[in-house]
Amino acid sequence: MSLLESSPPPVVDRLVLPVALPPLPAALPPPGGPGPGGAQLWLVATAAHEESAARYAPLVLGPSELARAEEFRRPTDRATYLCAHVGLRRVLGSHLGIAPRTVSVARAPCPCCGEPHGRPVLPDGRLHFSLSHCEGLSLIAVAAAPVGVDVEPVPGPETLVEAADVLHPAEAAELAALAPALRPAAFARVWTRKEAYLKGLGIGLGADPSTEYVGAGGTSAAPSGWLVTDVAVPHGHRAAVAVRHRSIGAGPD
């Protein structure tokens, strides 16, 4: 049984430690122990990868990704995008035993409408993956089952008022019970859990995020059939990973 196929018991009350991805041309380090559902997590710091990602992007990424990178008006956003996508190709290539430039990524059908804009997938479905990035930071997950990740900066207090309607009523109540100074970090925690789960489903924000309860407290509440766990990331950010748990009523991929 491979490392990705091993599936530990459900654990949702601890932080998962991602592996720091080294800049090119360094080889990927041996993967750490599997996280929830056997997922492996890689953290990409833009500051450490910016120079090498810009140099290797034309050799690793496809024309559509390079064109997308050029659409970013802010250099910092462009750098983070390149670092994230070059890093993803490296991770997938390492797991598949092929060169990063030969990794082919497609889109699964959307669960809502059937159109080809669902979650990114590998054509043969041998491995599942997810990618999330915000300014200066990216998070990559690979797993043997559908997986989603999200990383976000802790928002300012004004965001909580604007985004109140995206929370489940119970989550909103949990935030309201906290001291005001603690609410921004708690909101980022619940939001990353929620978006990671929706990305794992392949729906993303096409679904109403307020309908699912994932909890705003220190322990996440995973929807049926899923594991949702917080991920350790640098100060000022929150992150989470969601993995479909194969032993809980999960059908074939």
C-alpha cells in the first residue's frame, strides 16, 4: 500500500504540518507522514520561489497558464501564481514519476451543471490534488481521494460584516460569542474549512456556503463522508484541507 493510499483514523482537532517546497533546481524532499485521509501537503512561499519560478515557468507551464500569469496587473500576484503552478507541476510530476512539463491537467464536469469547469483533475484519475494561493503563499494537496485546500490571509474587521451571510447560522453564533479581537482569525478559520470542502466537492463557490456547517471553533465539524482539518501556515493566515474519507460511504472515484 502506498503512502497516499494509507488512510489514518479521522482526526480533526489538530493542525496538519505541510512540507516546505524547496525552490528549483533542488529536488523535492521525501514527503512527510500523511495528513487526514492520507493527503500530503506542500507549502510554497512566494519570496523563496519567485526567482526560480520565473526562470522555469516557460519550461514547465503550458501556454494557457503563461497567458493567465500575464493577465495579473500586480507583479506580486503574478509571482505568486507562477510559484503556485510551477510548484504544482513539480509535486504532481514527483508523485507520478514523470517530468513536470509532461503533467497534463484537465477539468472534471461540474457537479451542478455538468459543464467542464469542475475541480482540476489528472486525465487518468490516478491521483487527486488541489491548489490554493493568496498573496505570498500557496498550498498544494495530493491524495488518493478527492481533496480540497484553501489558504487565506486573516481579514480585517470590516470583512466580517460584509461576509456575514456566507456563514451557517451556528457558525455566525459562534463568532458572535467571541471577543471582537478574536473574530477575524476565527472567520478565516471557518472560511478556509468551508472553501476547502467545497473545492473538494468540485463545486466551489457555485454552492451556497452557508448551508454546510464546518464550525468556527478549535475543532472542525466535517460534513458526512469528509475529513476537514486545519493546516499550520505562517502567522496572519489560516488554511484547511478537506479529504473525502473512503471508508465513510464513499463510492468509487
